[in-house]
Amino acid sequence: MTENKKPLISIKNLSKHFGEGETRVDALRNINLDIFPEQVIGLLGPSGSGKSTLLNVIGCILEPTRGQIELDGELVYNDRWLRSDLRGLRLEKVGFIFQAHNLMPFLSSMDNVAVVLDLAGYSASAARTRAGELLEYLEVGNRVEAFPGSLSGGEAQRVAIARALANRPRIVLADEPTAALDSERAGIVMDLLRKVAIDQQAAVIVVTHDEKIYDRFDQIFHLRDGILSQT
Amino acid sequence: MNLAYRDVRHNFGRFMVTCFGLSLLLGVVLAMIGIYRGLIADALELVDTIDADIWVVEKGTRGPFAESSRIPRDTRNSVARIFGIKSVGAVTFQSIETESDGKKLRLYVIGYEPGQLGGPKYITEGRGLTGRNFEAVVDSRTGLDIGDHIQLGRNGFTIVGTTVNAVSSGGEPAIYLSLDDAQKLQFDLSPSATRRERARGAVVVNSTDTVSAVIARTSPNASNDNIVKTIERWKHFAAMTEEQQGIILTQSVVEKARKQIGMFTAILILVSAVIIALIIHTMTMDKIREIATLKLIGAPDRVIIGLIVQQALAMGLIGFAMGGLLIFNIQDFFPKRLVLQPMDGLSLAGVVVVICLLSSIYGVYTALKVDPAKALAG
Ligand SMILES: Nc1ncnc2c1ncn2[C@@H]1O[C@H](COP(=O)(O)OP(=O)(O)OP(=O)(O)O)[C@@H](O)[C@H]1O
Ligand SMILES: [Mg+2]
């Protein structure tokens, strides 16, 4: 069913290494990967295998060493960045759920989500409405005026998820999004990611160690020493 | 959404403490400028108050303030006869120390002939001198009131009136006496000096009937420069316009102090600039992770620059306003006069804005260089 669509994320011969000589680490070795709209993909692998590196490279946060990255039909990397406004690209197309949630300590939950919409040009009231809906859905609707410092780990994680999804990105990259959540809340998050994939025709990649969500993925990939394989 | 404002609001206490610290610094700068202006204003105050167009003093001196000068009292008659002179007066000046209520009091004695030029400009309370002996009019800054008695030399004087804006270039408040009383006081206080003067005798015809200067006002269409030239041709006298007298006062009498304070003000401004730059840089470094996160979620540079520059400006202007308010409210507690001019305040505000903007450059540079990946590390 997905094969007749064009891939949203298309990666060819992608390599990334850190350092040189003695200290060289090959974090990604010749990765090839196509992900289509509506797909929710699991990315597994031992610690240090390159999972975060792969997400960061796809999210245009980290510069690869070699290869090609095509996002939503646009070739953004071909041995070098082809697009100068990577931040604009991220704002428009990529929703990133960070391993360390990275909320703004001086913004309330509501504003942490609304700020992305504000940057994307939403009116203040439209931004608040959208942010409120997402937070409500993720069961943190009662914490909208709280600041990150007073949120629990799981609450903060869900606010970060709301922020990543706020601007209806077509590419969602989630680094351990359910790590701090109980199985019920993890289920809610996975339901939401699935809904986003369908409603927004989005591609979703989820890095996880969380066995209770393994059955939620369309495909599962494994990374080991920078080499990608599919199960 | 204004991120600068949100951040300030969330860390309000810390921000205000920073502003308060800065306000003390900027308050000191403002006070320094006020002291500088006060010094110049004090120096010129008497000349402004006397408001004479022409000053006639002893030949070869730049008196009566920068150097001492002695000329016969009746010089005023010769001056009065010059074409274009409207009114004249003969005046003496002398610093003196006395006691009032057991406290030392430095006064600047001005002797003049009641009814002629040289007296107090305004009488704020009581009355002016009438020519009776042993009466005085004082500047309100002496702290003396009408009816008070004060001992000067061998005689006691009764205060009959008060005035304002009469202070010597050194900041001593003035006491006006009749010329006769003032001359007697001079004679009482320095008999030996007077004796030497008498022995010298060159200019001094009648040794006690000398004055420090003769002053004159001219009619509106007269040329002050020509009158000065006329008097300069006379054998024993030097003359200058009010403007020249003002220049002598600011340039020679208070020049060193003026430069000293000016230099100190410049150093203070420099120190403030460095401190503001450090504060802004620290403020930026404290937010480096948030700035990296902003980049991660796609915020353009202008949002990040706005965050830093707006906070820098807010801090500078709030600090300035608080500092200004502080100095404005405590200015009267300074022992010498502070002159706080709106223009100086505005200029300093402008300087603060420029400093904040310049200081932001370093913070902005650091912020823009931050690798967004920096926000990812746990
Ligand atoms: N900035 C860096 N400089 C040098 N080496 C790095 C850097 N970032 C990652 N690495 C190395 O690259 C490899 C892959 O790291 P990565 O963070 O992608 O692992 P991961 O699979 O996400 O691990 P985890 O499950 O612990 O999060 C590791 O060996 C790591 O030490
Ligand atoms: Mg990782």
C-alpha cells in the first residue's frame, strides 16, 4: 500500500563519523532507508549504536559526512547541505521530540507549545487553541500554566511531544518519547503518533528501548555499530 | 510571543536585582555629571548673579576671583563717565571663617554700596541692605535666618534678609555687607597685610578705601568690547567683559577640578560599559541551552537576537531610570551642589542605550555561533 507513494524520508549511502585517526567513531555506515507517509517506524539498537545520530542527521541538526538526504521530495543533503535555511525547514516540516525534552524553563507548558506556532506565524489565539487541544489530548491539560521546573518527567515529556506535533509536521522524529511514561500514557502517545501519521500523511521514526510499544510499529529497524538492518 | 519579556517575568527577582546593581552604578555616573555641572555652575553663579557687563580690576591681574585685585573705590566714578555705561558699583570679595551655633561656617563676604550694582539679585525674605551699619543679607545656604546674629571680625551683624544663587566659585555661601562694613572687616582681619599695602602705596591712594573690582552695566546699544579697550588704555586698570570673566572662572579657577571630575566620569562610563557587557554576556551564557533549543525548533536568528538585545536594553534603561530616580531624590544630601540637567540625563540614557547595544554584540555573536546540537546533550 505504501510502495506506490513517494517516500517522505529517503536516505542513500549515508555515513557519519566523529573524529579522525585514533579517535574516529563511525556512528553511521552507509545507511539506506526510505520511509513513506503514514508509516510509523521503530528504531532499535544498543546504546552508542548511532540511533540519536541518525535522527539528528535526518532532522538536519547534525551534518553527515557523506551521502544523500531527501525530505518530502527535496534533496537537502548531497555530500553537503544544499539548503541554507535548515531552521526554516525544521520549523516547517520536522517535529523533533528530544531525548532530554528541552523545554524552555521560562515558558509555561502552554507557551512552550505555542511558541512553535508563534514562530510559524499563527495568531496568538489560534496558537493557544491548538496548543491547548494537544495538551488536553496528552492528558496534561491541567498543567497548561505550569512551568517546566514544576512538571514531572512524564508531564514534561508529553509537553515536549505536544510541541513537536504542534505545527503539524510531516516528518516526526522521536528520541525515546515514552521513556518516562507508564504503559497507559505510552499507549496514548503511540496512538497520537499513529493519528498524526494518518491525518497529516506524516512519516514517524521512533527511537526506543521500550518493549511494550514494539507491536505499534509498521516496521522495526536495528542499528548496530552504525549499520542498519531490518527485522 | 515576546520571549525576552517572558524570561524576565519568570526570573523577575533576579532581573530586578541586576537592574538595581546597575542603577547604583549609573546613579554614581549621573551624580558625577551632576557634580561636574555643579562645580561649573558654582564657579559661574556669582558672576551670573552680579550680572555686570564690565569688570574693572587691578592692572596685571585677572581678578577679582582668579587673583586678588585692589583698586581705589572712586574708580567707579571714572568708569561711570565712559560713554555707554548705564550704572556702576564697587565691590569687595573675601573668604572668611566664623562660627554659628558652635559650628564652623565658611562664608564669602561681598561688600557693595547699597543702591548700586553688586548687591543680591533677589531678596527671598526680609529686606535688602539700606546703608545702616552691621546689617547683612545672606544666601539661604548659610543656614542663617532673619534676626540671627553673627560675629565677623570685631563686630556682630544682624541678618535682615536672605537671597539665593550667591555662592563663591569654591562653593562658600555669600554674605552681603555694606561696602564700609566689608572694608572695615578686611582691615580688622589682616592689619599686617593692610599695613604692607599701605607701605607699598602704589595704586592705593587711601589705603582702606580700596575695592576688589568695579563693575558696570552698559546700555543695550553700547559696545562692551570698545568700553573694555577704553579702560585698558588707562594706566592702572584692567577690564574684561562678563563673558571673559566667566571663561577665567571656568578655565583657571576650577580647571583642574573640572578635568579631574570629567576624567573620573569618563572612567566610570567605561567601567559601566564593561560591567554591562559582562552582565549581558553572562545573561546570554545562562540561556545558551534555551537558545540552542530555539534553533532546534526552527527559530530564526532575529528571534534570538531580539531576546538578547531587548533584555539588554530593558536592563540598561530600567537600571538608568532607577539610578536617576535615586540620585534625583538624594541630591540635596550632597554637601555641594548637584546640577542635574535633563539634557545630561538624556545623553547618558543615549550612552547607556549605545553601550547596551554594543555589549549585546558579543552576546549575540556567542548566541548565533551556538551549535543547536548543544541542546541535545542530556
Ligand atoms: N559529538 C560527538 N562526538 C564524538 N562522538 C560522538 C558524538 N556524538 C555521538 N558520538 C558517538 O557516536 C556513537 C553513536 O552515538 P549516538 O548518540 O547516536 O548513540 P545512541 O544509539 O543514540 O545511544 P543511546 O541509546 O545511549 O542514546 C557513539 O559511539 C557516540 O560515542
Ligand atoms: Mg541516543
